[in-house]
Amino acid sequence: MPITQSAKKAIRGSLRKKGYNDRSKRIMKEVIKKIEKTVKTDKVAAEKFLSSAYQTIDKAAKRGIIKKNNAARKKSRLARLVK
């Protein structure tokens, strides 16, 4: 358990950041799963979701939730899946 006041504040801040990061990561994963599910039935509709997936992946990479190469790999695999 934290003893000093600054350590208590740091824990509150890190929990808040974890919440933001978890939310962003969950949104990204949901969009990816949505595309993977849609591709099986309708590739044209999946292409429409592709730009929103790119947007969420890029935001996650920009904020440091995932690394840059990880984002590039995810985008590449989605593009290959849709085409």
C-alpha cells in the first residue's frame, strides 16, 4: 500500500490511465472482430468498416497503447483480409 500522498495520487492517476487504455483497446478489438465477421458474408460492407478500423488503430498507436509496428501489422492483415 502507498504511504506518501504522492504515491496515492500516482495510483489514482495510473488507474485512470489504465481505464482509458483498456477502453481504447477494447474498441479497437471490437472493430477488428466486426470486420472479420463481416468479411465472411459481405466484403463490400467490410471495406466500409476498414477506415474506422484504421482510425482506431492509429489512435491507439499514437497514444502509446500499442506500438507502431503492431498497428501497421494489424492494418496490413485487415487490408489483406478484406481484399
